[in-house]
Amino acid sequence: MMLSFMRATASMRTRLIVIPAALLLLGMATAILVTLFDAQSRIRSESASGIKHGSLVIEYALDDVAAASDPDAALRRLQAELKHVRHISVRYLPEDAASKNETIESGSDTGVPKWFLNFFVGPQIVKSYPVTIKGEPHGELVMSTKPADEVAEIWNDLSFLTVLLAAISAGIMTLITLTTHQTLKPLNELVDGLCRLQRGEFSALNEIRILELRQIGEQFNRLARSLARTEADNHLLVDRLMSIQEAERKELARELHDEFGASLFGIRAAASCIMEDAAVGLNEDGVREIVGRAKAISSLADSIQKQNYRILERVRPVILHQVGLVNATRDLVEQWRIAHRDIACEVSLPAEPPPCDEDVSLTAYRIVQECLTNVARHAKAKHVRVVMACSGGDANPTSLPEMGHRAIHVSVEDDGVGLADDLQFGFGFLGMTERVRKLGGHFKISNSQRAGTLIEAIIPLAERAAG
């Protein structure tokens, strides 16, 4: 039954209360059964002891009675003294008594239930001792056992033991109930906390004072803080994404209107002038006019091409498709060096281009691009080092775990001011983190051991690209 209860879907509170209660009841039943089991031997032992003690007293006392100057008085004193002997009854029967076998055994005045008395009372032992005074018989002393007295003592001991064990058990169960309530209170708080997390509320738990549950509470609070930060980052990402989308749309609309619109209007105007000149006939001045118009069209087309290249570069780096990741990264670093001559830039790139697909190439390229942009804007650095390598290269970052397959390792380290204690990741860092996470890699931003900031990323190569 206990095993089936343990397998049942009972609450922990029920188990912590019911199981000790069952053990206490089992202990009480065992103590009562042991007491009852020992009752028969106890009654026999006490009866035999009483008979033996009473026999010795009576035998010695009868000799004194026979030699006494007043035998009747001595006999009365003997009867009075024998009343104090436990578990036996002694009566004096004169020689002319009606019945010498009559005894006075009755358990009706012991306070013991009749069923209990009948269950334990055994056969009564009766012994007779003739009284002789001056050689003449003077009746006899009849000694009989009183097992009802011993049964009454057993009943009283059993009642006291039962009441005592019941009181102790009730006290223990009260303490267990109170302790269970206090012990399970942190678990209830954890459940409430998880429900709050489900609703998007990330408030921390109060300190748990139970040693075994304290670590769970601390881990829960760390989880709540992490989820709160993740939620805030997600909101920031969404807000920034919407803002950047709107800004990009406005910028593209402005450039399309201002740059492309004006250039296309100029092309149409130049083409219209050429058609008008061609319609009225050409002279030397007309030819020069056509040439000038054609040069204007060429200049406008070149301007449109540059604007188109700049927009495409901002939306999607075309150079990645043209020259590959390594050469595109080298060109990016060179362009950055030209724009920021006050910052020394060291670059280490793999000799052979890694076999990576479009997503991996774009992510690695964007990481380097974003890191260099942040160095120029915020780091106040004098030196920056860019490292890109495949798995197994000498320049691999060592503070991130190795991937189980081939990967691209990217690290950018500067000697600037480093990370602030209350740093809040901007859209660039969050975007890099999400890019790497999407590809199953690792991304880490930390303070450099020497000075400044160290940004590391491991981007696994897809099997189709690596093979």
C-alpha cells in the first residue's frame, strides 16, 4: 500500500504528512502489540512470585502463631499483614466453615473492561495451609491468586502508553505540519514566480532561507534577470529595427528623389535637346552641342551608377559576390584605414578563402564592419587588430569554445577605453549577436586583457560549404 501511495500522484505536502503519520501509527501499534504479547507471561510470572512469597510468609507465620500466647490475636495480625502481599488473597476459614473451596476472586471492581479481563485472566491457583494451635486443628488459611490485579495493571499501563504515544504523535504531527508548511512555502513562491515569468513579469524572489532551496531561488533570480534583459533587448531591437527601417526608407526616398530624379530629368532634357537639334539639321555648332549633351548624359549616368552602387553596398555588399570574403574584408579594412589614418590597424586574414556560404560570409563581413565602425566612433583607440581564421589556425581565439566542426574565427581587439560597467547593447551589438546565434555559433564581447575591448565570434561552416 505504501509503495502504491509513493507511486501515486499525491502532493508533496500530503506525502510529508501522511508518511510520518503512518510510521507513528505503526510504532504505536507495535508498542501496544509488544505490551499485549508480554501480558500473559507477565501475569504468570507475577502470580507465581505472589504464591511463592505468600507461601514463605504463611509457613513462617503459622509457626509463630502456634507458639504465640494469644493465637487468635496472632492469627488476625497475620491476616492483616498478608493483605499487603501483591496479587494474592488470603482468607482464614475456621474449622466449621461451610465451604473451604470458596474464593474471593472478582474483577468487577478493577475498572478493566470485561472483554479485556476475560481475554487475559487464566486459571486461578489456590493453596490451603492448615492452622494448628497446641496440636489442635483451628481451620485453615486459603491463599488464592488474583490475576485480575495484574490484568488491571497491564490495562492501566497500556492506557497510559496509548495516551502518551498519541499525545507525542499529535505533537510530532503538529510540528511536521508546521514544518511542511514553512518548507513548501518557497516552492509555492517558485511556482508563483514561474507563473509571473509566463505572464512576462520578471520580478525576483525574496531570499530563500532553506539551504537546499536557496540555490534554486538564486538560479531563478538569475533567470528572471536574464529574461528581463532579453525582453528589454527584444523591445529595443524591435524599436530600433522599426526606426532604422523608417530611416532607411526616408533616406532611399530622398536619394531616389534628389539624386536619381534630378539626374533622370537631366538625361531626359539632354535627350530632348539632341532630338531637337537633329530635327533642324546639323552644323558645326550643332555637332558640338550634341557632343556636349552626350557628355552630360554620360556624366549623369556615371553619377546614377555611383549612387546605385552606394545604395546597393549599404543594402547588400556586392563586393562579397565579386571577390569573396577574404578580399572583401581586406578591401573593407583598407578603406577604413584611409578614412581613419590616426588609428593603426593590423589585419590577419587566412591565405586561402574559407569555403563558406553566403550567410556565413555576410555575417563575418558585417561583424568586422560593425566592430571597425564602433572603434572609430566610441573606442578612442590608437591601435586595432582584426583577425580572421579558419578552425585550426594559429590566430584562433582561445576564450570561446571550439566548435565540433570547421568554423570561421573572427576577433577584433582595440586598446581604447573598454566597456562601461552599465553598458547597454545597441542595435549593432544585438544584431551581431543574433546573426551569429542564427548560424549556431558563439559571440562574446569583453574587456581586453591589455586594454580596450575584445570582440570574438565563432561561426560554424555549413557542411555543404565546408565539404
